[in-house]
Amino acid sequence: MKQLVAIAGVCLWVLCGAAQAEQSPDLDPGNDPVIPFILSGGNDASVLQDGIANELSVYQAGVGNRTDVTQLGTGNGAELWQDGSMNVAIIGQTGEYNRLSMQQYGDRNLADVTQSGADNDAMLFQSGVNNLAVLEQYGNQLRASVWQFGIDNRTHVVQQ
């Protein structure tokens, strides 16, 4: 089933139930959001991009995965891979040139990442079942890596 999805004023067709999607047309060459989506199995992605040159890649396989992304500012980038079932990723980026790379494998993992400031980098990896990771970066040039393997791990990292 094809659905029309509006993201930051740009419309794109998402093929629900298939492992592919089309990229949006170039409606504003000065503000090129890169948003390749691949959704399948009842997965959901919600995206708000406001600013210049923010980038997002989302890949979701499995069943019932959810992604909520807000990118405000300039040059923020996020890459998210979910494989499994019922994983949730909540990403909030404000400021400039913040980067996030996230991978979730397994079932019922939750990641909540907030980046505010400039030039922050974060990497988050979850593999297993029922893991929780909260990562907050408030400031400039902060670096963090969180790796969770197994069952019922809990992590909360705050950098200022």
C-alpha cells in the first residue's frame, strides 16, 4: 500500500509493507533533507525537520518498531537501524552539526537520545531484549558511546 507522507513540508511516497520507498523530490535546493525510508511489517516513523541541511536515514525491519525524530537547527544528522520487534527510538537534535548513529537489534528495546548544542557525536547500540538507554548531551563537542547486550539493561548518560 502506498501512502503520501509529508515531512518538513516535503511530500514523499512511502510503500508500506514493502522494503523500499522513494525519496522526496527536490522542492527547495537550498534545504535538502536526506530522508531515505525503508519501512515494513507495521513499523512507524515520525519525522520533523526544521532548519538547513539536516539528514536522516531510517531502516526498520521486523514488526511494530517505532521511530520519532525531531531535528531543529543546521547540519544535524541521524542514522537509525532497527531490526526485531517492538523497538522504540526517540531522537531529538537541536543546534548545529550533531551526529547520532543508532542500531537496535532484538525486541522491546527503547532508546531516547537528546542532543543540544554544537558538534556532538553519539553512538548507541542495543542488542537483546527489553533494554533501556537514555543519552543526553547538552553542550558542545561532546562524545558518547553506549553499548548494551543482553536482557533488561538500563543506562542513563548525561553530558554537559
